[in-house]
Amino acid sequence: MADNVALENAVYLWFIQQWWLHIPLSGEMICEKALFFHGEMTESDEDFVASKGWLDRFKHHHGIRRLKITGEKLFSNENAIEPFRIELLLHVINEKNLSSEQIYIADESGLFWRMLPDKTLSDLNEKVTPGRKVIKGRITFMLCANVAGKHKLPLFVVGTAKKTTSLQVSHGLCMLFGQKNAWVTQELFLELFKAEFVPAVGQHMKSINLPQGALLLLDNCPGHPSAEELCTDDGEISAMFLPPNTTALIQPMDQNVIQNIKLRYCKLLLTSILNDPVHNENLENALKKVNLKDVVFSLANCWACVS
């Protein structure tokens, strides 16, 4: 039981209010607020110390834990979502008579494919943990699937390789594109749309006896061509962009799909280097052995495992 239920309830209510406002909070801030509330709520000379022990008990009672601040939700434009959904998206869906099989979502994300965890376990007596030189290697991967969830396109990866390569993995095909900085450019995306997306969608529609029509939903990043360019000659397969600053809220791939892929990949990477028969005593050397082909195969298999 809490030593002072009224005080704890007041502090917790304040904590929840700040949390909904996306205000970063520390343990020191909670303790200071507890001292303030104690002074406001108690007229006696009763001593109260917002000690570390009190803070630990408070966090335990209310299930509070420390989290890293992530995402861009605070900067999102919620007011633009409903007008887009009702006035634009539903209008196009109804006009073209599209089913969930014919609406596709695509999104890209960067991956440092040789990164080890940035936190570590340490001896109780250690005050600090020495750092290590980061082995950098970055790729961009793109996921694309339809709203029905029944058609997942092959994984598309952009690395620094000079040639475009098709890699046959156990669960399907993976396309590896080359670009100097491993970024998705407008030229690369347009090539991908015409040479890979349109034929794959056409084949899927034919297999399920639906008309050759589809809508691709994207965010409006600089690496995407205009909607006029992302359209077939007959206009049956086209693209539409989500409103600016709404991706974190309504882009389905951002709702833990990409995060799921990255978590699965990290697990595979760590398992691989820990089980390396030659360098299992030196994880740094095992990490250096991982190459881009290994990464693409691992990512493609992770994508195939996502339901």
C-alpha cells in the first residue's frame, strides 16, 4: 500500500496529463512534483522525502517504466486525416469500384545492417561501459502489400551494389537495386513501379478474376515521383499520396509492420554471429563476415514470416 494514497493519486493524475501531452518526464521531475503536492495538500509539519525508494515504489504501484522517445506522432497533422479519407480516398475507391484486394500500401525504411544493440548488460561494479567503433553499412528496404493482406510483393532493397539483382530466396523473390547512397530516388522508384509493381499487380488480379485496376498509397517523400508519373497509360493502376505529416498515424506499414521486420532481422543477425563456428569467440570478426547478400536473404525471409 502507498504511504500516502492521496498524494500518489495526485502525482499519478499529473503524470497521465503530461503523458497525453507528450511531455518527456524524468524521475527527478516526478519527485519535485510530489514535494510540491505534499506542500499544497498537507498543513501539518509532517516530513516527506521524495526519495529514490519512494520513486521506485510509486513507479511499481502504477506500472511506470522508462522508455526511449521514438516516432513522430507529436508532429503529425491529425486534422488532415478525415478530409483526405472522406473527400479523396473514398471518392477514388468508389469511383473505380476498388476492393481491398486492389488497394496497395508501400513504405520504405532504412536499416544499418551491422548494428549491434546500443545497450548492454554490465557488471554491478562498473560505472560506465566502454564504447566500440560502429561498423556502418546502410540499406533501404521497401515493403508493399494490398489491404486484404493476401498479396505481398517481393521485398525491394536498395544497396550500394552497382547492378540490379534478382535473388531467389526460400519464400520467393527479392529485388536488390543499386544506388550510390542506398537511397530510393525518383528514377529508381519509377523503374520499380513500371517493371515490377504493375506486372505483379496485373498477374494477381488475373489470378483472382478481378479487373486490372489498383491504387497504390504512398507518403509524399522526395524519393517518390509525382502521381501523374505513377500511372499506367490506361489509368487503371495509379498512385495517391497521403497528406503531409500523417504517416506516423495512418500509414499501415508504420503501425509495427516495419518494426516487426527489423526486430526479426536483429534476432537473426545476433543468432548468426553467436553461432559462427569460426569466430564465435570474437563477435566483432563474426559481424564483419556478414555481407549484403546475407542481409537481403534474411530480410526477405523476415518479410515472408510477417502475417
